[in-house]
Amino acid sequence: MSQYSLTELSDAEAVRKFAYKGKKNGFIGMTEDEVKAAMKSTLETWGYEVQVKWGQKSSSDILAVSGERRLVIEAKGRKA
């Protein structure tokens, strides 16, 4: 799946730094599954229970639930 270590992606700033790492003026071109993995790691750190649809499938990609809060996320990334 991902060639990157996700252990450092514990907060929004870490995710942002990861996404722009090594790129002078923009996004490094993460695949959709790499975006999903980064989001999953971050949301779990924030206490959400996370379900991910890996690969490129129709409908939402990530469902995250914490208490009564429910997030439905559509991830975007470059094609693998």
C-alpha cells in the first residue's frame, strides 16, 4: 500500500508537512490510498473509529465516528 511511514502523522501539522515533504511548490502527488492512510492515522489519533474503502471505488472512502460525530470523507489523490 503506502511506501511512507505513518507513525509520525499524529496531528494536522504532521499530515501537512508529510504531504508537502520534498516538494518545492506543492503537493508530492500522494496516491488516493496514501491519502486515505494518512487520514485514517490522523483520525484514529483524534479518537475516531475509522472504516476505509481501499482502492478506487465509488461512494465515500472514509467513515469516521466519535461519539455522536460522524465524518464521511471522499479522498482524492493521484492514480497509482
